[in-house]
Amino acid sequence: MVTAQYIGAMCSEYRRYFLKVSQQQIADETGVSRELVSKFERGTNPNALVLFWFIKHGIFDWVPIEKWNGWSGV
């Protein structure tokens, strides 16, 4: 089963190594706090706005949606 922690870790890795953007940049674009982005990436707050930001910026091109099957964090 895919957990919120797994999704957050994949998004964090994608952000840092492929997009090369900061948590603050995501926070500014989504209108949430940097702390909330951090909590999302740690899997403690599965926020839909942050998840949608990653979807908009191509996370499924890097991690196929099939690997996320069964995640119920949002």
C-alpha cells in the first residue's frame, strides 16, 4: 500500500532533483505556508493543493500513476 509518507518522499525528491525549486516557491504558487509544504513532503499533512501542484508540474511523468495505486491520503 502506498502511504502519505511515500507520496511525500517521492514529491520531495522530484522537487529537489528534477524541478530544482524550493518549498517556499511551491508555497507562494499555491497560497499555503512553507511549513505546510514541508508537512506534505513528510507525509503528515496530505494537502490537495500541494498534490495538485506536483501533478501540474509533471510528477506523473516521473512516477507513473500506477505506482500510486491504493493511496488514500487525499
